[in-house]
Amino acid sequence: MFHMGWFLGDGFGIHPWSPTNGDGPWTGTNHLDWMKPDIHVDMAKSLERAGFDYILIEDTSMVEDSYNNSAETSLRRGFMAPKNDPLPLVPLMTQQTKHIGIIPTVSTIQYPPFLAARAFTTLDHLTEGRVGMNVVTSVTDRVAQNFGYERHLEHDERYEMAMEWIDVVKALQNSWEDGAVIADPYSGVYADHTKVNPIEFVGKFFKCRGPLNTIPGPQREVPVCSAGSSEPGRVLAANYDDTQIAIVKDAAAAKAYREDIRARAAAAGRNPDHIKVLFIATPTIAATDAEAHAAYEAAQAFRKTDKAIEYNLWNMSYTSGGRIDFGAIDPDTKVSDIDLSKQNGEYTSIAGLFEGREDETLREVVASSFQVKDMGLVGSPSTIADKMGEIMEEAGGDGFLFYLPTTRMNLAMISDGLAPELRRRGLIREEYTGSTLRENLRAF
């Protein structure tokens, strides 16, 4: 069996814009009610019915304006803005579900470790152990400038900071020892003060006395997720992650990536089985193979339109950390003539977009390149279930993270179309056996 997750993210998420629609017409009512509770609750219920381990909620705290040195494109097309804070969604989505985990994003430059430890421990209590935290370093200078920095830290230093941040959070989550809470109404003693300890942490980036001023949650240490595939990103995952998300093009690449992370975890003294690597995929699912392939071809054709090219150039500018304005580069410029070294964002993502295409023009790359892969998942629920099984058999595990427009139609296609086919093949859980997110991640 393998695990399943859902990426609730910009553009493809509960959002006023969907890439397959261009500037319009919009489908459904997401442009009107993306900020309201009902669609979030419906999503959580549907994906729990499908046996998903978790919903990951992406976040970025800024209005992007590196493309063409303006926020015009971002705001006109609803790219990465508007976007609400993900943390308040966690109790909303878990209140009417019983098993599925919710993993909101938390940035290490936005949340001081004490604030994060307290917030996520509180959410751990409110969800009865079903929350995780997607730890990100943030990408652009614009995010950093919203939190008191003049410019963002350099890429590798951000990961050094993130690992120290996790160390502080975990120390705070363990600042109350087992048995510290007595809660004896007869003696009137709530806690044994000798078992509640300051952490006295002093590092390169953070200084925190502690202890945490709330008691440990059901999971004590809230499960960690991350998405970095660069060298420091893999180091972080191997040392701290309970689940990691990764972008690969096929089963062979998934196998190599998973084996690398597991080997690093073992070298760090961890049980490799305690890290579940979920591979991001954007499947094209329809009632029949013919309908799915027609939709796939339509999407490929759309990617060559001006609207899709504008999105790709915008996304490349953001992904570079805002350091390269791809809108200001002549689209007929050869990739080999573009100075990609100026970037300070998602190094692996930029490399994946341009690697091996140095002799092509920027126009050619943006018309045929997309950051998230489909991994060959095109077809009816039955066809896709077979393909998912084949990929996981070759890769050795651990699962998939779907990255799709969060529409009720897509949710129904997954929960009532694909999930039954996967269950019929014994590929996903029939029922949840754990009571917490960590237990469900480690169930198989």
C-alpha cells in the first residue's frame, strides 16, 4: 500500500483562478467563495473518504511583483494573492472529520520558534493529534521584507537557519517531561515544576529560554514536512522530516530520490521507514481514457497560449526568489545566454526547468515546460490506478501528493472514482488504523 496527500496550493487550489481556464471564464464558484468555510470542509470530508493521509496547505506571505517589476500580473490574474493564513483552517477542517491530517505551512522567517511551537502544540490539542507543519524557508525578498529583513538570506544559509529553528521548536515541545502534569483536584496540584524545564537555547540564528507555556499535545513533537530537493533540503528532510514532498518526472527518478533520502536518514541514525516521501503529480482523470487524453491534449495546447506562457514566466520569476525578471528577457534569448546564477530561490526547481535545454530559447522552454509533472497519470480511474501501482512498485513507495484544482468535481473524481479503484487493487488503506497523523503515516 502507499500513502496519499493533497496539495492545496496557489493557482491549483481553492483560488479565484485556475491555470486551465486562463483569465476566464472561471468554472464553479471558487472565485466567489474560495475564502469561505464550506469548500474547505467539503474537501476534508471527501479526501478522508478517499483514505488520504493529509492535506498540505501551501502559503506565501506577500504580493509578488518581480515579474515585469510590477504586481499587475499577480493581482490581475490572482497569482499567489489573495491568500488567507492557513493556520485557522486547521481546526475548521478537522472539526468535521475524524482521521485525515492537516499540514499548514509555516515559514522559519515569519514565525519565531516559540510562537510556532506554541501555535502548533495548541493545534495538536485542538485536532487531537492530526496536525503537521510544513516547514519552509520562504523564497523571495518580498516575503523577507514583510518580516523585517532588507533582503532574504542566501539559499544554503536559509536551510541552516531552518534546521536550527526545528531544533528550538522540538526542544520547546519537549520542555515538559512525561509525568509533569499531575492535575490532581484533591491536592490542588496541576504540575510538578521540577519536570518543566527551560531549554536555554543559544544558536547562530535564535535564542530562546523556554519552557513552553502549554502542555505537550497528543503527538508531543508535531510531525515535520518539507519540500526542498537541493542538497541542504535533503539534509533537512533526512534529519527531521516525517514526510517529504518531491517533484520527479518518472518512477525511476522517484526510486533514486527515495533511496537517497532513506540512505541519508539511516546515516543520521534515524529509521528510514519514519520518512514518507510523497511525489507530487498532476493527473488528468476523466470517466474514460479517451476523455482524459482529450483533456490532456487540450491542456498541452493551452500551455502554448500567451496566457499560459505569461504564467510560466511569472512563476519562473517568483521561483528564482524574485532575483530574475523573466518578463524583462527577450523570449528569443537562448537559455545559455541567461544568467541563472543570480537566483536565490528554489534552486532545484529552476534547474529542472532549464537543465539540458541550454540551446533552446526562453520562448521554447516556457511553451513546453511545467514545474509539476503528471508522471504519466492520464486516463480513467481504472487506468490511473494501474499506473500508480506500477510507479510505486518500481519506486518502492511511499506515495503521491496530488496537485489539482480544488473543485468539487475533481474531489468527487478522486474520492468516488479513483479511490475505489485503488482500494480494489489493495493499494490504499481501507480504513484508518491510527488516531494521529504520525501513526497513520507509520501504519505501512
